[in-house]
Amino acid sequence: MKKLLALFFIILSVCLAKAQRISKTFEADIVIYGGTSAAITAAVQSAKLGKKVIVVSPDVHLGGLSAGGLGFTDTGNKEVIGGLAREFYHRVYLHYQTDTAWKWQRQAEYGNKGQGTPAIDGNDRTMWIFEPHVAERIMEDFVKEHQIPVYRNQWLDRKKEVNRKSGKIISITTLSGDVFKGKVFIDATYEGDLMAAAGVSYHVGREANAQYGEQWNGVQTEVFQHGHHFKSSIDPYIVPGDKSSGLLAGISAEYPGEKGAGDSKIQAYCFRMCLSNHPDNRITFPRPDNYNPADYELLARVFAGGWREVFNKFDAIPNRKTDSNNHGPFSTDFIGMNYGYPKASYEERRAIVKQHEDYQKGLMYYMANDPKVPADIRTRMSTWGLAKDEFKDNGGWPHQIYVREARRMVSDYVMSENEILGKKPVQRSVGMGSYALDAHNTQRYVTAEGFVQNEGDIGVKAPKPYGISYDAIVPKSKECTNLLVPVCLSISHIAYGSVRMEPVFMILGESAATAAALAIDQGTTVQKINYSTLQELLLKQKQRLRYEH
């Protein structure tokens, strides 16, 4: 009887604790949803401006892609990276000035101690290439130094309507039942979940060129600018020449669309793997779940045609590691397999992410083991493996998939390639970008001639750095007046290909927080803040708003 009573009280206490948790409410001036680099810079800037801020993060690990394997930073013109973003890269520099930072190689073997390598800018005391755990530690240091409350593993309850009143978000609720109230909210996720749940207009996919007067948006079946296409004629069918045998894995039977036409497809995702070739810090590529060598038959045909560029994007980061990115016609990008991700449920997203993980792990295992892979490739691949000292709670695998593009807000102002290419001036700048119009492949299809081809890969250089308008990070005033969106901003697909870089997200996160604080201080909406005052504050923060050269 005593045991039964004891069990009863244990169950009762658990139920009461759960009930108590469901009713817990948190309140702040600024509530930030997301765990990305933009979320952390927004939180730091909010705290620096004296605002009570809380971060509601679906992620356990902070920093998004910056801490998730993307250590070979896509900087563009480094001169226009200022504020907290530059502080982040300065802290990376300081870390690698210490002897203890170099466990698996000597600093001299990697660079020349800051005298002009691509990684290190000694004059500016910044470093742009780094290991994932270093980025995560810096993000955690930012949070700790500014005493920012971070509520992790807190997922927005997307099935419930966001609590709004008179065009303002009053509070958001997470799946745990916790409620977060704020005066201003910032959606700093890669997916734009809060933006969508708040009823803000958005777009998924590619717009037709005609929509915003662009050249590089929409379907681009005749454009091959990075070399990530099939340069030789490769048969797409399981039995070569036999259409009735069906298509090889990863090839769509659908018509790719008319040149320049819009569609609902998005550029491919992948994981930015951190690999090591140090024997003491290498996890041999395992045979993954759901492995099927037939999934990689198309790659075997690419190899048979003489292609050997497998290791061209094993970009070196410190300590004999890589930031490994997609390269070539068949690589880590799981082309065409992410279309449903932006609007999918959490369960559906987890399934899509798992499919990407299985595909990419299978690819590495295949290249290291399958006899159809040339012997020289197999031998070299076998010297690589996942880094043991990265993502240690996940078997060396990145926590974050590379969401290159998901939802994009549609506000009263939509940036297009015309601003990026200098054809249109940008008013009310809150930061700058400089990277090329950069989009990965969107689909893999069969050409009219009966061969396999990729489509969607674009790389068009921006002639000079450009401003990013404040009007692109605020919704239409009729939809929401206290929300800022620095990641899924109001921009066309192809223009987003330039803006979607981690330094830019940090810049826009900081600027969004400054605008949020200003809206609170001025007692107005985010759309009606005084831009001159915002500009003055951003310049004091050493943000770069215009390019003087």
C-alpha cells in the first residue's frame, strides 16, 4: 500500500509540474524567435540598448549555420561588414592567436600568422574561417556576457494562432505551453515560422522574371555559371537507352518550365560537413540508414565520363578540417528533395532532414567503398571522415541543415536583383551586402535530347556593395506593426541569393534590434520609427550603411 501511495504521489507531482510548466509566462521588451546568428546579434544589441530581451530558440545549439559547419565564410567585400558581425570575426581571430587553439596542426601549417591569408586579416584583426565549435562558443559567450535568457528547444506552436490585437503580436506560445509576451518581436529563423503564424504575407519559390523586371530569376535552363551541371551527355535511365526502365534516382520526369517562368521550387539544401583527415580525429564514414548504392548510379556514370572534382570544395578550416560544400553535377546538394520544407509541419521537416542526412552520409560511404567509384577517389576519400571533436553530441554530424532559402516575406517594398546589381538605388539602408547573386540548383531533369541536366545554378557578380533597405525587414503595416524579419526578409528569390550570407544575417539582426528598441522608445510602430535616428544609432554601432569607394 505504501508503495502504491508513493507511486501515486510521484505521478501526481509529475502531472502538477507539467501543468505548472504549461501555465508559465515570460515577458520582455523584445522577444526574439530563433537560435541563428541573426537571433544572437539581435539579442546582444537589444541588451546593449538597455532593453529586456529573451531568446526563444527551437535550437539547443546557438549560431545556426555559422556554428553548424559553415566555417568557410561567404564574405564578399569584407569592408562592409561592421558592428557585431565584425566583432564576431574579431573574436574568431583572437581565439586562433592562442597556442591551445591549434590541437591538430601548427598555425604556421595553416596560415602565416595573420599576414594576408584568405582566412586571416591581421591588419583588421579579423578571421573569417573557423571550426564550428569555435563559432558556437563565441555565440554562447555573447549570451553569457550580456546575461541574455535563452529558452532552448522551444518550438512555436504553429497550430495555434499567434495572440494578436489591433495589428500587434501580444504573445507567442510554444509547444511546451510556455507563453512569451513582448512589445516587439523579431523572427530570426531560417524558415520564417513566426512571420507566417502572425499572418504576414510571404512567398516560396522563384518569381517570374517579369514580376520584378529581373533577368536571373525564374527557370534558367540555358544558364551554367558555376560548373555544377552535366558537361557531358549522360543517359538518365536505369537501363541506358531504355525509357521503360525508369529514371535513375534523383531525376525528375517533369518538364522544367519555360525560361524565366516562376515556380514553387527552391534551391537545394545540404549539410556543411566538417571533415577531418587526422587519423586521431576521424570517424570513418559509416554505412548509413536506408543505404542503397543504386541511389548513386548517376554519380558512377559521371565518374565513368572522366569527372574527378570531388575534393574541390573540401575547403580547409583550421586543424586539418574542412567545411565541405556541394561541388559539381552530383554532390552533397540533394536536388529537388526540399520543396515542401518551408511550409511543412515539424514532423514533416524532420523526415525531410533525415532523408537529406541519409543521402549525404550514403554519398560519402559510397565514394569511399563502392567498386564503381574510381580507385584513386576511393583511396583518398578513405583518408577523410567526420571530425570527432565537432558536433560531439550528434556523432560528428551537423545539427543544422543548410536552409539556403525558405519563406521570404512580401512587404510593401521587395528588393530585387536590380538593387544588388546597382540598377536601382536603395533608400534607408540598415546594412550592406556584396556577394554575388548565388543560387544552387533547383531541379534535375531530362533534356529534350534525352540526357540528364541540372537547372537553377546562378552566379552573377554584384558590381559593388549595396545597401539593404529597412523597408525590406518590416511587414506591411496593415499586417503587423511590431514584428521585424531580418532573415526571411522581403526580397526576390535571386536577390536573396546574394543577401543570404551569415555575416549579412548578423548585420540585419543587429539592425532589427536597434529598430525594435527605437520603436519602443518612440512609442510607435516599427514602420513609423524615425529613420534618421535609426541611421545615427547604427553608425555609432559601426555598422556600414553605404560604400564610399
